[in-house]
Amino acid sequence: MVNILKERRNQVHRKGKEPWVLACEKSSVAGSVSQRACVFCGSRVVLYPVADALHIVHGPIGCAAYTWDIRGALSSGPELHRMSFSTDLNEMDLVHGAEMKLYRSLVELIDTYQPRAAFVYSTCIVGLIGDDVEAICKRTSAEKGIPVLPVEAPGFAGTKKDGYKAACNALFRLTGTAPVDDVPPHAINILGDFNVAGETWIIRNYYERMGVHVVATATGDGRVDDLRRLHGAKLNVVQCSGSMTHLARSLEDKYGIPYIRVSFFGIEDTAAALYEVAKFFGDSAMLDRTRALVREEVAAIMPELKTYGEDLKGKRAAIYVGGAFKAFSLVRALRTLGMRTVLAGTQTGSAEDYEQLRDICDPDTVIIDDANPLELCTFLKEQGCDVFIGGVKERAIAYKLGLGFCDHNHERKEALAGFIGMRNFAREVHATVMSPVWRLVPSSGVRERREVGV
Amino acid sequence: MSPHATATPTATQNACKVCAPLGACLAFRGVEGAIPLVHGSQGCATYIRRYMIGHFREPMDVASSSFGERSAIFGGKDNLHKGLKNVIKQYKPRLIGVASSCLSETIGDDLRMLVRQFQEDRVGNDDPVVVPVSTPSYAGTHDEGFHATVRAIIDRLTTTAGPRCGSMVNVLPGIVSPADIRHLKEILRDFGLDHVVLPDYSDTLDGPAVAEYEPIPSGGSPLRGIARMAQADATLVLSSMLSPQQSGGALLEERFGVPERRLGLPIGVRQTDRFFRTLEDITGRPTPPVHALERGRLVDSYVDAHKYVFGKRVVVYGEEDLVVGLAAFLDEIGAVPIVCASGGHSGRMQKEIAAHLERGLGETVVLDGADFADITEAAAVAQPDLLLGNSKGYSVARQLGVPLVRVGFPIHDRMGGQRVLHLSYRGAQQLFDRIANELLRRMQDDCPVGHAHY
């Protein structure tokens, strides 16, 4: 294997070609050029869509600037989450400490924007300069009468997953602070959907049509007052399990609310996510409504999917995404289109996730944890491929290799969840694979190798 | 540090800058065979990559020393050394540029010493050159990080070896587009001048479609050329904002006696004339006819459209040198740079702008150390006809219902940001046509008749 660092060799597996070993949940290797970000990023991703909260990044300017309005998470009301606030620490702040700057910033911003809560993200150096962020949050909260929640997220203190946890902890502090007496019996929370391009709305609509009440969506189209009532649901439906399982567990431990892990990508997974909820409530009328809904939605998209499938049959895809649940769904969704996944990787999969991924993938698929650009290039070429599904960093690699690309990250502007999302996904994959521009691109061999491989 | 940095008592809202290590990475990407490494948390490198990919739409490998808690407590030496080794193994670079971060600087890592130790440990290996640069994000913007890196590269690579040979110039352009750098090189070639442009990311960050993926893209300022900068007749520094301590040109003058010629960015007729006069001076040759003709056509087009731009009020923002250059250009076409803003805070911008405006500042408001909240506020008062700057001002433009002509860095919401030409007569021609056409579009769209001729 070319280009694989020694420390990373057991983070790559070829299904069926070698005994199963896949190391994961490790810190990124220095110098490897990981596609991952950091703890701060994890926390910011999860909390970002809470639209009526103030999100202030305590630290020098970079962390706030790089996360300013970068996601496609929509709000049906306030849009405070699309602003970027930073204490923008300078040298003097480092010398004298920045607690007062944080305090003054909070006061000014709360007065100006009247948020329902504030999240204060501590970045790398905040702990090092000795700021007591918790104390400032307490003081401001008392003075302003809104929750001001510290999010302990120094970039170096773990991986992106630890950031998810920090975010979940902050959300959990909101939980249980509002009454839930009016919540009807068939009530769920949708956790781990971020309303990218309105996806939470799509999913919520399905459940409501089934007769399920949605108490809170965390955090897509999120509102502080809803999040305070997370404890009112009977079931937590957890998508993007990596980011929100921690919150689901906390809700289970404290309030005895069970959770299920689901995905809303692809026909099979979306249908399963709806049926599971109907079954949980054990209501036969609801189950009937669900069947009708699925039938109707699938019928609406199938003709179009079929036409794409004719062009896409036998094409090969690579997947590199943040979390493993999305990868599972994508493997299945691609199969629906007659395509085959030849490379599947994630930034943050767990051992259990990777076993499941291995089981649903075809033989010869390369499975990879915390990949870097050179590894991705090597395997894309080796495997032969037509389309790469990932985020913006993967896009640049795909295009340079002469491959189609579909954005499945939080920055996308196209809804890919639910049945309608499957149609959008198929459209996008079809458009990128079938574009005539590839015929003008000097051949990197990546597509030809596919022909040999077939 | 400028007085302004201490005078910001509260939060920065929607920053008009990013952090210093990004500037370092951008500069390092313009050196032959070079790859940047950010000494800090994994997120720093990843965020910087994503931000730059969004603009340049090219693969953007930036390594990281991937700090963990251990490094934050005991120092980043082990991770840095491991990172360097792994980068060497994977990329076989000719140069590794190591930028420090707020984290590494706060814990007191001495980057120069750590790099020296690395090199001492590896005597006998055919290692690349390692260039450390101090770029804590609390002590400057991306622009300052960029210039500090140019200076650090010269400091490390330029030697006195070799005689002066024929006429040669160094050009330090600052943050301009790949298209600008290509054009600058064309001008220098047309003058028959041997030259080194540092950095030169005209190929590395705006590369062609290629058959073979290059882990480090071809191009960049040649290492041998950088070494020879000491032999040049002059260094043209296209910045009027830098202090002598920040300027690579000042370093070349001080250390090797190469005269530093400070020019602003050659944007518009007057400033480009000054640039060409300097080249005439150095070479003793007249401006090549092709450029004289471009100047003539530019002035001719100014005449054709002068009434459409006259008196139009324009909000300009971006890096300080870009703002100064654009303000001067707007002034010479009869438009009014009514708000001139930058996240930078050299303290020199206001004076420089005043000097470039034919009738002095007048109504013009100059904001340094500004964020987009300041710009929005000033723009709301100024009632502009147009915004001129990077894509981060889009929300302001949308809010005010005013068109935005996208220039500078970053342009995240349009294609071709890497190919926007700002410099010389040809660049001014493109800027002028775009601005005039945007104003015409507005006039035409707003007109109830919808005239077909203007």
C-alpha cells in the first residue's frame, strides 16, 4: 500500500481480502492531514442550528470566522444562528485575562439581539489563560434572566466526538426547565437532524402525518423553549447517531425515555425510521397511516428514480462522511440506484459502526477511518470510481481526479433526507455522473479502471 | 500592536478578517514544492483548508501537528516532530512551512527552537527546508500572517551567494488572486525582467485539470529564485500598510542592500502608471506597447461609461491594501468610496486613503479594525449604490438591497474568485466593466420601461 503511514495501517480494511481489524476512535496522527476538525467543531456543528440562541465563541477570531454562516441549517423564524460572534481575543486579553471582555460582550449582545439563551464556546486557549467561563455565564444568566451555557470545547481536548458530547451536555442543561403537561401521549423528539435545506421539516411532516407529536427537534430549526421540553417526549428518534446519542442516553438515564437510532437517507431507511416509531406506540391506526404514507411517497418518486437508474446502473461510488450512520444509508441508497460502493469511510465511526458497515458493503470495498487526501486519492484510483460523496474538502479531490461529486455535508443546499430527499440525491448523482464535461478532462485513469474492474 | 487592538472592548460580530495562520498557509502554498503545517489543534488546519477550498476550488492540503491534551500540557515538540516526519514521508515536499497557532504560542512553544532540534536530530537525512513562522491568531489578521510568512521565507531561504546578474526584481504582491500573479509575471516578462514573485500561487491554487493528481501541485516561487532574491536590483512591495518590521522588502534591503520600493497595489490607471514607471526606471525601457494599448483602451472605456459611475457611492472592504487600491481606483473614475473598511488595523489606512483621494476624505468614512456589524451600520448611514469587496459582505448587500461586486478574498458564493483580475490596466478594465454593468443592470431592472439600449 502506498502512502499509508505506519500508524494508520490498521485504520484501513479491504473487505474479504484480509482478516477484520479496524482501529478507530483514535486521535488523528500528526502530519497525516486528517479531514477531521476538532472538539470545537463538533460542538459547533451540533448547536449551530439553535436559531434563537446567541452563539459566542470565546477565543481569538479564527474559530468564529470559519464557522460564520457556513451551514445550510434553515430556521422557520429567527436567524440569530447565522451570525458569528467572537470575543476576538488579542495579546492584552491574554495577559490580563478576558473574563470581563466576555462579560461585556455577552451583556452587549444579549441586550442587542434578545436571544432566548446563549451558548459560550471555550476554544483552545481559554482554559490556559485561566478564564472562569462558568462563573461569567452564571453571572450573566442571573443578570439577564436567560440561560447562559458554557460549552467546554478546546480544540485539542479530544476529537470532534468529544465536541458532540460537550454540546449534548449544554443541551441537557436546558432540558427539564419548562413544563410538559400539555404534551400528548404519542410524542417524540427528533435528535440529530440539523434541518439542512429544510430536512427536519420534511421528517417532521412525515411524523405529524402519522399522528405523532414532535416535542422538540434537536437541533434542526431548534428553539430554546422547545429544547427545555425535551423531557416531555416518550421516545427519542436519533439520526446522525454519532452526534446525539450522548444526549439520548442522558435523557434515558434521567427521564427513562428510550431512544432508537434511525436514518432518513434513502427509501429503506426512511421507511424503517417511520415504521419503528409507529410500532413503538403500538397503535394500529398509526401503523396504517404510516403504510399509506410510505406507499404514497415512494410511488411519487419511483418513476423518476427508475429513469436515473438506467444511466447509473453499475456505476461505482465512494463515500467519505462524518458519521457512520450516514454511510450505511448511502450504501443502501446507492444500491437503490443500481450503484455499487467501492470505498466507504468516516471521520468518527466506532468499532460497532464499522462492523455494521463491513456487513452491508460488497466484497472488495475499502473501509477507512479518519482518512487523509493522499489515501483517498490512492484508493479512489485503485478502486475505480465514478462519483465521490462527501463534503467540500472531498469535492476538491474528486474534481481534480476527474470524478463526479455529491455534497452530503452540512453545507449542502439540497435536501437529501426523506423520500423526496432520495429523489434529490438521485438527481444530483445523475447530474454529476452524466455530465459531458468529464469527456474533456484529461484521464486520470480513475474511470477506465472501473471498466477493467467490472 | 496597534492601539486599536486594545480599544475593542466587546465582541466582534461577523468578522472582516480571518486568523493569521490562514495567511501563512496561503503564502506557503505559493512556494515550489511546499506544504504548510499548522502547529496546533487539528481543527485549525481543517478549517483553514475548508475556507480556502471554498474560494480557490482546488485541493488544499494543510498538515497539522494535531495537538492533544498531552501536547497542550507538556508542549508540542513530540507532535510537531512526528508531524514533520509524517509529512516528509507522505508528500516528499521540498519545503515545509510551519505556522504557529494561538494554542502553541500560549503554551510557550518556541517554534524556531523546535524546528532547529528537529533538524539536528535528523542530520544526514535529505530533508526539506523547514520554515517556521510565528502566527498566533490573537496578534494579527490573515493579512499580517501572510506578510509575516513572506518575510520568514526570505529570512530562511535568501542567501548572498552568487553575483548580480542582469536586471532582476523581486515582487512581493501581498494577498492578490492567482490571476493577478499571472498577470504581474506577464508584465515583468514583457519588460524583459528576470524576476521572483513571492509567493506565486498562480498555478498551485488555480491549476489545470490534469491526468495525474499531484499531492503538491506544480508551480510556486522557485526555491532557487527565492535564494537569489538578494541579487535583485529592487524589491517592489505592493503594500503601503506594512511596517519595516513586517516587510520582506525591508529585510532584503537591510540584510542584502536590495532597495525596497514601496508601491500600493496597482489598481486603476494612476497607481498602475506608478507601477509601470517604476519598472521603466529599473529597466530603462519604455512600457511595452501591449500594456500601453491596454491603458489606452481602459481610459477610452472610462470615457464611455463615466456618467454611469459618476457620484456613485461605494462601500469598499477587505484587506487594507486592497481597500486603499480600490478607493483610489473608484476616485479616479468619479465614484465615491463612501465607506472604506478593513478588519486590519495597521493604523495607516486612513492617511493612505486620504492621500489617494483627489479632494481628500470629504464624506468618506474609514473604519479600521472593523467587523461587518460596523460596516452595516456605516453603510446604512451612507446609503451606497454598490458594495465592492469579498463575498462575506453579501448579507449586508442583501439587507440594504444594494448590488455587490465581488473582488478580493474570499469569494465563496460565486465561481472564479481565483480568476478575478484586479491589477494593472487589464485588471482595472475588468473591475470597471463589472462595476459599470452592475450599475446599468440595476438601472435597467428598476426602470418600468426596461430600455434595451444604454
